[in-house]
Amino acid sequence: MDTSRKKHSSSDLIKFLIPSLIGVSLFMVPIKYQGDITIPIAIFSGWIQNLLTGYLPEIMTFIIVITLLGTLIAKFAKPAFIEKSPFFKNLFDVPYIWAAARFIGAVFAVITLFQIGPEQIWSENTGGLLLNDLLPILFSVFLFAGLFLPLLLNFGLLEFFGALLTKIMRPVFKLPGRSSIDCVASWLGDGTIGVLLTSKQYEEGYYTKREAAIIGTTFSVVSITFSLVVISQVNLGHMFVPFYLTITAAGFICAIISPRIWPLSRKPDTYYNGQEAELDESIPEGHTPFSWGLKQALEKARTNQSLKAFFQDGAKNILDMWMGVAPIVMALGTLALIIAEYTPVFTYLGMPFIPLLELMQVPEAKAASETLVVGFADMFLPSVIGASIESEMTRFIVASVSVTQLIYMSEVGGLLLGSKIPVTLWDLIIIFLQRTLITLPVIVLAAHILF
């Protein structure tokens, strides 16, 4: 008897369809809300932000300080409740380099909250930007994304699309089919959700180190809503459609090239748990991609029947994100913004781009060059600096490049380093520069056509 053709009950189908459809609706279906295009998770996050307005900086400081205390206790006291719990041991007993980053993040958070010590740390353009603007957003996004993430992970959706899309994702992006969900969640939703989704699947053994690094650094796209904010910041909001088409084309080209060059191409094809065997994505004889994907999805859905386990997984996701990511973002993001705001480092680093921009006939090349590298600190900084450039074409280029660079330390860069995805700070610097060099010619060509 061919067990691969075993029939599944209608209850298995319901367990697959209902949670998966709810998950897709929450994370990936754009809707219009109060004049903006957004996703339901972002709406829920906005409600929490409004409800807790004025308290979130204090809440995030508390979380960051508690994380540091838990880390110190795990490192030196080693109590039984941490040692015997794989979750808490993994959360608190981190390598010393990350313990140091958590210490710096806690110091920066306290200094910023109470506005004590050097103003360079707590000003509204450095630590204040992170603690008062970014971390409250991450708090609320992580709360709902973490809670509802099992809807995408645990009920067969990834297995279904994995079988359907392997023949597209593998040859084009060198990724397994199931990564299509990560990519869509990032593209339509938010890059932070994509990083979280990728990190969880990497830990569960579905992606190799190379695949997780590719997805995390190549598809962690900012949301459509924030893209509109960026183009509006440079006073070109009326050009949003050509702007978004441009960054989509540039991002697609970069997503094809980046996995094929160093450092991403040199990441090992081994898994989080050390195994080297590749996951089998072949379609058995007698099955179509659809029937095989549905079979795998139903089998996955059947194994998840406990509502208690669903909420336990969600709660662990939330704590993992709040405590694992927030201190790293506060530490590294603040340091990067201090360098950007109070030193000429990024101006000097942008100088080599002047001849390239002049060669491509970009007006005000010197002013544009100063924005190209500063995006590594924060994705919004290039648009803030570039808003004063007179040439509309150059402002369009600055805004487009800032979105397609993807790697910025105040959010996605810090999230990647704080997650389990195997990338280093040096990797992120190289990938950031590569993305700049790959997307810049595409964007400049589009700008010449449009202007």
C-alpha cells in the first residue's frame, strides 16, 4: 500500500485552512486603513502604541534592564530554573560579546530615559530616536507578530507553499520553496516580521546557515507604508508608484545576484543543529506539487491540536524578540547614530561614490554621496539629509537607494545580529555596500528615464 496517498479527514483540512488563512490575512493582506495601505498586524500594533502612549519608553527600558539582569544571573549564579529550561538558558546564557552588548544597551536606555550624561547619547537624533520612536514600534509589532506567528509556522502553510514554489525559489534565489512566505511577509508586511519568521525556521532546522542569511539580508524589506513615508520626506510623494516600481525592480535584481556572490555564497550549507543532510524537496512519483504540498500541510496541521501549546509558543516568541533583540538594537543602533550625527565618518566614507555618481550624470553628486553610506546607521537618515537637495532626480535616487539598501543598524541590522541568523557585523557591512553598488545603477537608469 502506498502510504504517501493516505487519505486525510476533513477535520485535518479545516485545521490547515482556517489558521493558515487567518495568518495570511493578519501578516500578508494589505488593506486600506485611515487613508494608508497597511496590514492588520500593523493596525493592532498601532492600537497598543496609542493605548500605552507615554509609557512605552519606560516599558522598553524595563525590559532591557531585566534582560541584562537575567543574563548576569545566568552567567554567574546559574540557578536551576534557567539551567533546566532550554528556552530560558538559550534566552539568557548568551556569549560574552552579546552579554556586553546587552550591558551597553541597558546603559544607553537608562541614560536616554532619564536624559542624564552626555547629550550625544540621549539626543532626539540618537538614543532618543531609538527609545522613543523605534523601540515602542518594535514592542507592539513583536507583541502581535510573536503571538500570531504560529499561525504561519505550525499549521502547514509553509509546507504547502514549499512544494508549490520550490521550482521557482530554488533556481532564481537559491532558496527552498517555503521561503516564499518569508519573502512575501517581508515585502507586503514588514522586514522585522520577515527576520523573525526566518530566525524561527532556521532554529527549527528548515533552513541552512546560507539560506537563513540570504533571506534575512535580502528580503527584509521595509513596508509599503514606510516606503511612502520615505518618498514623501523628499517631497516626491506624487511619484510613489514609479518609486515603488523602481525599488521593486532594483530589489529583485539584487535578490538574484546577492546569493551568488561572497559573503552569502560562502555561508555553509549546514543547519542550526549541526546536521548536514539537505531537506528533501523532491515531489514523490504519483504526486503533483499541489497534491504533495497539501498532503504535507495536512500532516503538519494534524500535529497541532492544543490551544495551550499555541499560546505558549506565541509567548516564547514574544519574550525571545523583546529580550533578544531590543537590547542589541538599543546598543548598536545608538552607537551607529552617534557616529552618523556627531562625526564626519559617513561623509568621508561616501567620498569614493562621488566619481561614480558623476560618471552616471547624477546632479549634485557630492551631496548625494553623503547620503549613500549614512543609511547603514538608519534607513531614514538619507531622506532627511537628502530633502535639502535641489534636484528632484537626485532626491528620487537618494530615497530609492535608502530603501533598497535594507541593512541599517537602527532596526534590521540590529535585529539580524540579535537573532540566531548566522551573520556578523562585518557581513552586514559588506552586504550593505554590495546592495548599494548593485541597486544604484538600476535606480539611476530609472531616474534618467523618469526625469
